[in-house]
Amino acid sequence: MDQVSLDQRREILMQVVAHEVSRGARLESQMDAMAVLVVGKPTNHILHLLITLFTCGLWVFVWLGMATSQERRVTFMIDAAGRLHVDGRLAAQQPIRPAA
């Protein structure tokens, strides 16, 4: 399998990150050939507090469920062969080539 240069890996990762950000993800950190993105929306805790107070505490169960499942971090990595790995799993069998 052909090796790709670090610059090519950075270019491929930049394309992947740009695509995910256009779909609503937020970039948390990025290194040479790896990036961590946050997917999902943060919980509006002020709104949930007000609803919980208004419903005499019944809404707290919904709030807890939403607070624990709204955002998650996803790791994207480009290996030395130019293949994409998402959260440690191979996501693209064929190497991704940088855009010309």
C-alpha cells in the first residue's frame, strides 16, 4: 500500500473536517493527521431549569436524559496510507486522495 506524505494527510483531514463542519459539527482540536469534532447541540440548561421549576420537578428526568445524550466527541484520523478512521475504526477502505 502506498504511503502518503504528512502534508497530503493534513490536506485530506482538512477536507474531511470541512465537510463535517458544514454538517454542523464543531472542531475541538486538531493535530497533524487527527482531529476531534463535537457532534450534536449543547443542552440549554437555563430553559430546562425553568421548565423543571414550572413542572414542580417532573421535567428533571427529561433534562437529565437530554444532558447526557446531546453532544459527543468523534475522532477523525488519516493513516499513513491515506485511509480515514473514525473513532478508531476504519471508515474508508480505499485511500482518500487530496483534492486537486
